[in-house]
Amino acid sequence: MVKKVKVEKAKSDKSSCKKCQKKISFDELRAGVDCWMGGRTVTAWLHMKCMAECFKFDRCKGKGKCKLSGMTMERGEARLELAKEYTGIFFKLNHSAAALADFLKEKKMDPKSIKGYSALSADEKTKLLWRSSSVRLRRPAAKA
């Protein structure tokens, strides 16, 4: 199960971006996610800019699972798609902030800039747990 999007400096110049197919230079900041390719689990690396272009909000086409929590997603449930063509990874809306925490520290993003945001209901938008202005994670409210 995927824990979250990894962000690190490239340890060599051997990896290539799954989106643009260009080399990721040594010491360049890159984003990656573990996925199943070629019969094994590998980390799919993308340039930070390319990863930011690969996010999309959509609806679950059938039953699915959140790759962060393992929780079931029902047909029609809104989800965050992460580079579907390269990784096939989806997160529940309320887990998306945790899954992207490291990525959002390095690359500020407003959820409104992600394709499909306008199709989300007001209730679904509140599940994102992102602050639009600074894209920092909201802390859960303290229990009284």
C-alpha cells in the first residue's frame, strides 16, 4: 500500500520522469510514488512540475481503494487521481492532504488549480483539508 508521495533530491541522474520522459538531474528535487510495474513494486519518479500537472479530481468508476488508507471507495465517490497514466493511484479526498504533505511543503498548490475541482460539491471541497491560501494542512479541531 502506498503511504504518500515521496519528495527527495535525485541520488543519481539515472531516473527519468514518467510524464515528460526527460532525465531527472542529480540533486534535483523529484516526486515519486510506489506503484506496480513490470511485476514488481517500483518508485515512479516525476519532476515536481510534471507531478503537479498530473493531479485530477474525478469520480470512482467502480469500487476502488484509497492507496493511503486502504479504505474502500464507492462508485461515484469523489477522489484525487495521481498521474493515472503512470501510477494508477487514487486517494480519498479526506486523505489527500496527508498523502501529499511532503509534496505540498516543497511545491505550493491551490486545490482550485487542479482539474476537476469545480465539479466537487461544497461538502467534498471541505473534505480536502487544504487551506487554499497557503496550502498547509489543517489540524483536527481539539475535542472538548
